[in-house]
Amino acid sequence: MSAEMEHAWLINDPAAPEYEGQRLTFLALLEATAPDGQERVILHHRIEAKLAHASLLTIATFSDRADRADRARTRAKWHLSACTEMLLDS
């Protein structure tokens, strides 16, 4: 959600506040369920996931190759959907 939120800010997407709220929900869930002593491992995973998703969003938005942009957009939407389905209010 961090990558979605930041990308939405970048392109002035009105969904940015929604992504921000969902991100905060995931952070609260993570904090409530994370095993003690795993903070560094979890942070590493979060950073890797954010960078990967941000890359997809960048390609989807700015690639000059339509086929590549379409594949990246499809993959990013799939990942976003997988995440939002985990939330009770989705």
C-alpha cells in the first residue's frame, strides 16, 4: 500500500487517501501480529515489496512500450486486489 499511496500522490490520483488509510490498517495489523524479535526481517520484507510494486507502477505509467505497460498494470492490479481482499471493509 505504501507504493500505491506514493504513486497516487505522484500522479494526483484521488484514491491516495484511501490507499493511505489501507496502509495504516495493514501497519496496525502487522504491529499486532508480528512476532517479537522479527522487526528487522519484517521491515526488510516491507521495503522489498514496496520497491517491487513501485517498479510495476512506474512501468505501467511511464513505459513507452504499451505491451510492457499493460503487463505491469495487470500485475500491479492483481497484487493490489490480493491485498485489499484481506481487509474486512473491502
